[in-house]
Amino acid sequence: AVIPTEEETELILVSVIFRHGARTTYSFYPNDPNKNETFYPVGYGGLTNEGKLGEYKLGRYLKNLYGDFLGEDYTEDKVDVRSTDVTRTKMSAQLVLAGLFPPSKIQRWNEELMWQPIPVSYKADPEEDLFHPRASCAYKSHILSRLPELEDVQETYIKPYNETFAYIQENSGKPINNPEDMQDFFFILKTERDMNLVIPEWTKNIFPEPTHSIAAQVYGYHNYDLRAKQINAGYMLKKILDDSKAKIDGFLSKKIFLYSGHESTLGYMLNALDVYEPHVPPYGSAISFEIRRGDDQYYMKLRYRNDTEATEAVDLNIPGCSVLCPFDKFLELQKDLIPTISIKEACSMDVDNTDNQLK
């Protein structure tokens, strides 16, 4: 079959997963010269003013890309917004919406404020959280705790970096044993540098590189096997694909789904879809899953906004397919990633279950 050009297709649905804006650090290392900082009035792990502006700009970028498709007026039947249960992601969702849906003429309610309220939902129960459940998921915690025991993992993700781990541990006082520890440390330094705080002299040998590159290994490390990929990205992908099927079948009025998440939301997804280039997804990065119609066929197109200031996105070439990938073929390519049991069931699975799939 001949694949049409994008211009020959019509957008019918878009789902966007994005990272929150620039934040303060939420932790320190034992020898951190900044550990008495309180970051008033933002507090720990909160959005900075720069972070707020960045998310608003992400909303403008989405308006630029999808404004004609969405129309000027906000209506509840065409927009669905979800966030993780974290202050900075809830605020980021509101800022993106402020950029995407400034009140149209008919929706202006206050001439002094070009803003309108738009609801954002979230799951307070982490076991129902599409954005990959965290510590509350016993099964995931168990898989992660066993990773360092695996020889392949040692060879790929730990042994090559042992010298760097030891250097940082010795100077920082923080135990560093794997890419996850390294990413925690990278985030502390990055957020402190962004706020022009003191970065100790000893970090110059290791920051930003190789700290960033090792931190970026965390998505492959955490997605080490199919079960982990299903928990980390499969539930989110299933939701996006279920919505896409409903739209194609004519059962869905929504035009856009927005998911306000974390770098891991994007990193796990890029890794699971096999379109990941080593990096930590920056503040305001976003992956768009577009469903397009052309000649009675439906297609999936992925775009990645890979920079906080980007006004354009890069197209992601889906392995085994094309940039415009026939929807049925995309489903076939990703079928192993899609779990068939609920997150609640998966998280309470017997930890010694050696079956490699959440079926």
C-alpha cells in the first residue's frame, strides 16, 4: 500500500504526554553546600518562575500545532487532561492549558485576565496511575530490587561506571550504585545549577558529563525486561491506543488527551517504543501520538518536542514502519507491550512469578 504524505491526511485525535517545567531540587546529598536552602516561596520540588513560563510556552507550541484542529473555543467534550498526583505536574497542566486555550471572545469573563478555568484530573490511588506506579507497586519494586543481581545488568549498567560511582560517592557522601542513584544525583546538581547555586569544584570532572549520560541509562535499566516495560509504559500506551480505537470506530468526541507527567513518563515510553536516543527528556518535552485519516486508512504519527524552548518537533520513525505508520501495523508492532491485566492486579502479583508477561 502507498503511504500518503502528512498533507494528504486529516488529524482526528492527538494524545500528548509531557514533562513538567523547571523545578527546585527536592533532595540534597549529605555534603551539599546548599542543603539549608528552603526555596521560599516555591519549596522543594516546586515549579520555578522559569518553569511556569516554560510550560506556558509548551501550551503555545501545542496551540500553534493543533489550534486549527481544536478550534478557538474550549469545550469539555473535546479535551481531557490528566496529571500525576504531584504539585508541579498539576500546576504544569494548568499552565499548558493557559497557553493552549486562552479564552475566546465568547469565553472572556474578566477583561483583566486572559485566562479561563479548565479541569485537570488525577488519580490519588497510585495503583490506578497510568503514569507507571511508583513505590506503591510491590511488583515493580521487586523487579527493580533484583536488577543488580543480573549479570547482563551488571555488565551493561553498573560495571562500566563503577569508577565514576565511587568518585561521586566519596565526595558527595551519597551512596551511588546504579543509574537510578546517578540520576538522583544528576537532578540535584542540575536544579542547583539552574538556580545559580554553588556547585562544588570537585563536580567539574563529572558534571554535566558523564553524569548526564549515565543518568540517561536509567530508562533502559528500569525497562530491562518486558514486564518492566509493560508497567512503565504499557499501561499509558494501552490507554492511548484504546482511545485511538474508540475514535476510529466513531465512539469518541474527544479531540485531545493531555498527560502531565515526568521525564520518566517520556523516557520509559521512548525506550519501550524503541525510538529512544540517550538523553534525559528535558523540562517541557512532549511526545504527540497523532491519529490521522487518509483514503479510508488510519495512521499513527509520533512527534517529539525534545527541547524546552522548541517551537517545532522532530518526527519519530517507528522501527519496522514509517513516520506515518498504518494504525493496524502499529498495533501489531506494539502488541507485546500491552498488558491485559489491570495495574492493580499487576502490582499485587506474586513477586516470584517468573512469567515474563502481564497477561
